[in-house]
Amino acid sequence: MKHQIFRRLAVVIVVLVSLYLLAVITLPAMFPGTMCALTRAPVEEVRVLIMAVNLYKDTYDSYPPSLATLGPPAPGQSVSSGSSGLISAELASGVWLGYTFRYIPTSARGRKSINGFRIIADPITEGPKKHHYFFDETGVLRAEKNRPATSASAPTHDSGCTCAAPEDFVGAQM
């Protein structure tokens, strides 16, 4: 019974995340003059990872040991703490949408249990409108242009857009 509830919850989450990602991809195309040209996809994927990490922690009473454990189980297998099915296989691979995603579990000095995490998203190839992202259990998403983001980086806006100059916006006239 508990597994059926968890399975149904996982399906609902996957459907909601899929619909959310569809909206994230299509809405900027519908309203290009007001949206930041910086890709929102990595920010949205970081948010998917955050949701998955928190759901995993609530379900299994610990943070996941790796990014792969958040991914789907092998065909014919049921979800478990080793493959929770909370994110897509592509995102669980760590390379998706032109970015590398890293989940790094952390523990207090001298302790073996995981008591925190970091999520880092870096572009595979650098570009003028590509950013590096950092998130940890403090709840603040941070970003950097042209260098890896850290806990000391500036926080991003809620949208993940870190646009500061007019040329960073789609439809901006130079």
C-alpha cells in the first residue's frame, strides 16, 4: 500500500514537473520582448533537483547519497532509495541541456551521515549569456557569469535571471 502511494506521488510529480518545464520552454517564446535572454532551463533543472532532494529526504529520512539515486529505476524494477524515480534519467546522468549538474552531499566534520548538500550547474561550453549556478541547503540560488558559482556568489532573482544590462534582454535594441 505504501509503495502504491509513493508510486502515484512520483507519477504526479513527474507530470507536474513536465508541465512546468513545458511552460518554461514555451512562455518565453510567446513573450520575447520582456524575457531575459539567459537560458532559464538550467535554473529550472536546479529547482527540479532541489524538489527531488527534499522529497527524497522526506521519504527516506536522509539526503540522497548521489545524483543517480534520484533517477528512475531500471525497467521492471520498483522505486527504492537506490533509484527513487524523482528526476529524469537525463538529469540523473549529470549532463543535460548544455549543462553539467553536480549534486554533492555534505556532512559535518567527523560525521559519516549526510546533513547537507550542494547543487552546482555549469555550462558545458562558455558563452556570453551562460551562467554558472550554485545552491545548497541554505535555500539561496546563486549565480556567476564566466566563472563557477560558490556560496559567496551573488543571489539570483527568483526567475533565475541575472540580467543587469539592457543587451541581456531578448528584443533589446543595441
